[in-house]
Amino acid sequence: MTQGLDRLRRREGKCRDADIMNQIKKVKNLGSTVKQDLADPKLLKKAKSVADIATELKMAPRTRKVFEIIMDSLQSHFIDADEYHRVAGKIYGELRKKY
């Protein structure tokens, strides 16, 4: 990633097209953000399993089991992983409000 960002910085000095310069700037900003996020261990630990979420919310054993069954069913229902994670994120957010 560092090599790619360095290559973009070198190319930026040679380019005169405004659209390409804007695109290079966007990519550099995204690359810097990703690089910072990868360096932060707290952000790397964001991905949690269903059991971790249930434990964090201090669900009762029966509630936890129902939650795990529902989330497993949703995961097998959604073919697109991004769509599943979007729905799971909404469910997690709503549960955090209630618990």
C-alpha cells in the first residue's frame, strides 16, 4: 500500500489534468485512511461474532440462543454478504438501544 501511495505522489507531480488530479487526491486520502485504520488495533477488532454480540449485550441464555438461531437463518438466507452485514448491523444497533 505504501508503494502504491508513493507511486501516486510521484505521478501527481507530472499530471496536469484537473479530473485526474482530483481522482488521485481521493485515492490518496482513501489510502491514508485505510493505512491509519489498519494501524489501529481497536478498529480491527470491530468484526464480532454473533456470540460476542450476545455476550456483550448480556442476553439471557434462552434469548441468546434465539438470537443466534435468527442470525444464522439470516446468514443462510442472504447470498450477498454485504447485504447480510448491513441487516445484521441494523439489528445490532437496535438491540444496543434496547439492552
